[in-house]
Amino acid sequence: MPSARSSGVEVRLERSIPAPALDAIRAPLLDAGAVLTDAPVLQPLGLLLDLAGEAMRSRLFVVSGEAGEEACLRPDFTVAVARQHFEGGGGAGRRRYEGKAFRVAPRGSDRAEEFLQLGVEAFETGDRVAADAEMAALAWASAVAGGREDLSLVLGDVSLFSAFVASLDLAPPLAARLTRSFAKPRQLKAELDGDVAAPTGEQSRIAALLAGLPEEEAASVLQELWSLAGIEPVGGRRPAEIARRLVEKADAAKAGRLDPAQADKVRAFLAVSDRPDAALSAIAALAGPKAEALNAVLDGWRARLAGMAQRGVALERATLAAAFGRAFGYYDGYLFEIRSAALGDERPVAAGGRYDGLPAKLGVATDTGAVGFMIRPARAYAGGGE
């Protein structure tokens, strides 16, 4: 695989695909009613780590910005395009993009580290379920246009888990802690196994001080404590992450743990992976005593699936997996990946989902929803390997 230097960093390049194939993959996106846009290649490192978690650091190309601040090459376009949209005063609207993204390959992997992404991000009010179905259908049409015949669709939903947890009628702090653990496999396993540690000594007192503060303010207080004590943190962990961990441990001590029956119910939920209609029925059968919110989410999913089918998505190739999540922590609703059997689960052809909470995390007050997807043309192309 060829390599090149980008912003002073050597990266492995993706193989190019024939222009007619790229045109075919791009064509469905042209009908999305989106404005073609671009976003800076350099993105603020701190913001991305706060949104996606410190675990993402090892996958980022970190560089120094013009003023010496830490930045990174954009690992994908969602946050970059959302920032540009809202900082430009954008309200409702759609953005389409086409450009290079950069991500460090896992150790020992030959994956491309500089690669082409196409995508659409929709910032809209109105029927969010219909918008979800439309984005999945656009991604499916674009992926199919690459010529592969081994495509499948994996569906999931962060909000489905939170609605299921709400149905169990747990103590509110325990329900909130369990919901937060969904995207953190180790933490979720600890919850199910009853192995949730509480802070001790100085950690406990600091956690009590930070508890109840907004995350940004808690991080600021922790940074001030470090400064007063002359402490320089090591290991690359940011104040926001450390403050979050301390508060979560303090909450663990106060909220208690799942009893064995509750833990078994959650395990049964996470094990659901089937054709979408069957999966929804299985989840409904697991509902706890307060199922109103869960039933509403399930009804939304039935409408979403109907909309996807009407738009040409081959649902016979779809699986709804209750435990499915994405590495990027800003997704807070439905999720999907389009996969190729030849490439395997770790190299999705396309991926997307809903991230309604991201604008607020960017400091934007808006009532618009946010949903979108990206596609990797080199993976969609039937003659490609990456």
C-alpha cells in the first residue's frame, strides 16, 4: 500500500478506484438536497477527545496547531461539519461532504490511514424517524452502487437501551449509571457482574466535591485543585475524563447494584440479535414493569423499518443487534453499519446514526435534530480491498 506525508505525518494511502465507480457511489448523495461543504483538516484535539473519549487518542494523528495548541487530523467529518454548520449560524439544513479523513491503523494492520469519505449530515426539525430511514436508505443505495453483492446491514440504538433500562424501574442513579455504561464494555460488564468499585480516601472526598457539577465545571475545578497542589497529571488523561470517572465511582457507592434477576434481564436484552421484526418482539417480551417509554421507542423502530423498506433497503439482509454501538461517543440514538462479508465486521462500507445531543456539546442551543452517515468508496467498490 502506498504511503505519503500529510501535515508532516507519514500515513498509508488508500488505493484509488475508477472514476465511473466513484461517480456511481456518489450519485445517490446528490439527490439528498444537501449543500456541498468542506471542513478544516485540522480539528481541536481536546474537543474530539471530550466527545469521543480518551480511548480515541491512539487512533488520531496528533499535530501542533499554528499557535502551538494540540490539534489532530480529522478522523471523520461528522464533528467537523457540525461545527462548521453551527458556527456559521446554520439552523435547519443539510451538508454533503467529500474529502480525506485520517485515522491511525491498529497495530499490525495494513489498513489505509488516509482515505476518502463521502457523506451527508442533516440538521433538521420535523419527523426524525423518517429522516433516519432516509439516511439509511441513501447509504444503502450508495453502497450497493459500488457493485458488491455481499452487503448486510447492522442496526442498533443507544436510546433503545436507555428505554429498556427505564422499564426495569431501577433507582434513578443506578439507571443513569447503567445507561452511561452502554458504550463502555468493561464498565457494563462490571455492572452486570456486581463488580462496581467505589472511591476511597481522598478520591471519595474529591468525588463528593465534584458531584452535581456540570462536566465542564467539574473539570475546571479539578484542574484548579491540581494547580494549587502543584500536580502535573500524567498518562494523557484529560481533566474532564478524570472528573467523570470520580463522579461515576461516587454514584456507584450511592446507587447500589443490580440484583441477579435484573442483571440477567439486561444480559438477555444485550443478547438480542435477529431480523429486525423478531428482535423488536424479543425486546418487548423482556420489558420491565414500566414499559411506556420502551413501547414508544419500539413503535418508532417499526415506523423506521417501514420507511427504510419503502426506500429500497433490503431488510432481509438486516440484523437488529441490541448490543451494537459505535466507537464515537456522540451518537445517542439509532445507529447502523453496512458491512461486506469479504471485508469483515471491522471494515464497514458505510456507517451512520443520530446524534441529537452533539450541538449542545458544541455550545449550540438549537431544536434541530442531527443525523447522518459516511461511506468509504474504496470499500464499497467491488474491485477494492480497503
